[in-house]
Amino acid sequence: MGESLFRRKCCREPVCKICCKADETIEHCLLLCDWAKKLWFGSSIGIMINERNICRFDNWLWMMLGEGRKGNDFQKALLASICWSIWKGRCNVIYQDMVLEPKKILRNATNLVNEFWVAKGWIKERVLPSFNREGSVWKTPNHGCTKVNIDGSFLSKTGKAGIGIIFRNNNGDLLKFVAEQAKSTSAFMSEALAPRKALDLIKLSGNGTYLIESDCEALVKTTTYVSFGFISRSCNKAADWLAVSGSKGVCLEGCSAQPPPSLAKLLLEDKVRCATTCNVGPCQIRTGIG
């Protein structure tokens, strides 16, 4: 580590040789360096590194491994493999003058665990890293277009329903959001009420280019009169949160300056993951309704 070598007067400066922004400590190398943070967030584990919560690497690792408790062994092995692959990637860049390729590093880390698990017979199929997994991220619309994500929620036990609608621009910035209760007798009916409300809001918003997206495949297939796209549920968490809130009687309506903390967190995750995992393919089709 540059910081340790500097204290021993074995190098001229302790700064990280990749980002040149901070001292090269073990915490910085494996967790806090800009490309390492993006790699952790883009992995199938989906860890968002918060600098304020990291004091020592060993404490962070112990916390991530569940403080000794039993958990998902594959994810624990993948966590260790990512740590090793980040370190190896740094060494290749610094000492071998190789190009830094986060996607390749993540793929190699996942392959290491996959191959071992398959060889042991513990899993039968390979688990793809999130950077290569289609449908893992919400995507921003084209320039000048507004994306409208919608969702419907139906609580079969209570018969209550709600819809959620969220408008975002080509930068991923929030423009408008709505959550309201709806009268419905089925999950599909709840999903179908969402685009009707969205079209009413679009009409009030005036001229422009809009793309409506839903995670209900059956609804998308039956709609041909408007630009309508399908996305997986994992990409539609913000609209789903609004729809569930509406079904519980929590009616919300606001603009970019007013998102509730839980919604703001989902919006930030969408925006960061979209920027981190660019060039990801189109979303996968999810069967079923809801």
C-alpha cells in the first residue's frame, strides 16, 4: 500500500496511482477508489459503498459477512472474489501497464466463484454478473424525451388497489410523481388504470415526447395506440413504491423538490446504476401480472 510504504519512507507520495484523489490505503484500494465503488454497485451483490460508514476494511468485511452468522455462501464467496479481483486489477494497471476494465474484472470475479461452485456440484447453472445481465437497470430516455414509469398494486386480502406514476427526463431527474388509490377488482385492472391516469397527466403537461413503461407484459402487448414499453420489475421499483403507497391509502403528488425519502433513495439508485452500467442491453420480459 502506498500509504504504508510512504510511512516507511519507501516511496515519494502515498496517493493512489489510479484516481490520484486519496491516499492508497487498503480501504481506498478495495472499496473507496471511484472505479471500485462502481464495480461493487454494479455487481450482483449490489453494494453501495458509503465512505462515512467505513473506518477499517476488516470491520467492513466482518459486517458484510454477517458478523459470523450463517448466510448466502455464494454471495460471501463472490464478495471475497471481488476483493481479490479488484486488487489483481490494480496490480495489473500499476505494474503491468494494462488498461483498467471494470466489467472484465467483475466478470472474472464471478467466473471464479461460478467455476468452483459448479465443480463442487453446489449449483448447476452459472450466475451472470450484473454488468452483463439484461434488464438489471432502469435506463434514461433519449434526449428531449420524458419517460413515464407506471405500476399498479392490488391487495387481494383487502381488495384495495393503487397506482403509481413517475415522470423523469433524459438525465434521470425527477419531474413529477403521483400515488393514489384506485377502484379495482383484480391485479390486471389495477395495472390498466395506471396508463389511463398517466395519459391524463401527459395531456395536462402539454406538448412533448413521452415514453410510458410498465412491468406488466400482458398490458403492454394489448396497447398499441401509444408509445408503450415493457421493463422488468427490478427496473420499476420507484413506480411500484408509489403504487403500493396508493393501495395503502397514502396518496402522494409532487414535483422534483418534494420526493419522500424512500422514493428519493430509489430514484438515486436508478440514476447511479444507470450511469454505472451503461451499454446494458434491453430489459428482459417478465411473465405474469403485477
